[in-house]
Amino acid sequence: MAYRIVFSPIAEVQLLKLYRDIAERGLPGVAENYTVAIVEYCRSFSTFPQRGARRDDIRPGLRTVGYHRRVTIAFEVTDDAVNILGVYYGGQDFEADFQGDD
């Protein structure tokens, strides 16, 4: 079974901000390649979604996985989809975004 990959509006905004931050340093090609690679990595969850660390201590069903040691991807797996909830770069505090979520 292949799971659908769904990016939340927050994750989309985070990816766009990451792209802009890198591009503003004069590296638009690097920004494009890096953000596309993150999206492709997330799409690979369609065949193996149960990866990363379960973070039920933060929110039931929350999972996180690192990408190239600089990005943390927060997601949840449902019956037929993987919902990408956030893409956190450079040590951003993803836990704070999920405090109080139930």
C-alpha cells in the first residue's frame, strides 16, 4: 500500500521560508535543490512511513525524523496518509509548536 503524502500549510510555509533564507544568501540554486530534496525525502514516506522516532510524549501519533543533520521533519501517519506537520531547520524548537495539541 502506498500512503498519500500531505503537507500541512505550516510545513509549506516553513519550506518556502527555508528556500528564501538560503536564496537570500545569494544561493538560489542551492535553495532550490535543498528544498526539493526535502520534499522528495518526505514523499519517500509513502512506501515506508513508520520511520523516525515516535514522540507520543509530545503529541499522540507524532513522529520525527532528521534530514541531513540540519532538518527535523514532524509528521503523523493515518490509515492512508502521511501528514507532514512541520519542517524545522537548524535546531528550531519543534516541540513548542506541539505543546498542548491533542
